[in-house]
Amino acid sequence: MTPEITITGCPYNHSSYVVDFFGTPIDVNVTSSASVVRKWLRTTLFLRRCYIGRLVVGVAVQWSPWNVGTRCLIFQLSVATTVPSILRRFLLYPDNTFVGVWNSLDRKKLWMSEHELRIDRLLDLRRYVSTDYGESLARASLERIVEECLGYEGVRLEKHISMNDWGDEDFSYE
């Protein structure tokens, strides 16, 4: 499945896209700007205010996206000059749960970055998912987990995309 990507804006400090994921539009912002991160996080927390204290946030440090609902932020840490304090507090808030797949080194990567970020409650979803028949998916690929748990067939984690330079300010459709 190839998602449809629409560019919705490219102001001087970030790029905005809408990714159609099986009919669900996902708003994606790409930035290295602390002010954009601050605004994104404040807006997201406002929109999800009824979930405060029990937020589940998708995190993938390899390309630094933060996902809440259908909002996604790709924060380009490698080129960011600063990290807003609201993000630092958000990452350490004990009632937030941060999740990913195959993320055993993500906590260390964040701490070892130039910005020395700390994150609390980072879980690897593989340890908590199973098939309808009770088979553990602890060693499964992201593709299989998405298919088994969400029912979306054809989702692929393309190596050439995941290995791209996510600090590059200009993304392409390739």
C-alpha cells in the first residue's frame, strides 16, 4: 500500500503534509524549530485534553516522529538548535505512555543526542501484542503486527526510506 501524500504548507520553519493511511488522514509536520514543536505539542494536548493523564504516544527515534492520534510531528533533532522545555516535560510526564516497535535503543539514543533528552515509560509494543489465536508477536515484523492487530495489509517499512537522512530539510516522494 502506497499512501497518498499531499503537501499542505511549507513556511520557512517547517513543512506540512497530509498522509492518507487507509482512508484516515494523518497530519504530519516536519521541523527542526523549537517554536513549531512547542505550538504542535500545545495544540495536540488541547485537542486531546480529555485523554490527559492517559495519553499513548507513538515514538520512533530513528526518524524522530511523535504521533498522537492522527497528528504526527517529525522533529529533526540532528539539526535542531534547541529543544523546548514543554517537550522535555512531556517526555518525562509519568502518566504518558510512549510506544514503538523494536525500540530497545531509543531511550539511549535520545539521551546520547546533543540535546540529552530523557523519556519515561517507553514500551516496545511487540511485548504486548498477540494474534487472535494467542500467538505472541514479540519477534514479529512491524508489517505483521500492523496486519494482525490493525487489519491493514500491505504496510511495509521500506529500508531505503527508514535509512534516509531525516535531518535533511527537504523531503522527496521517493
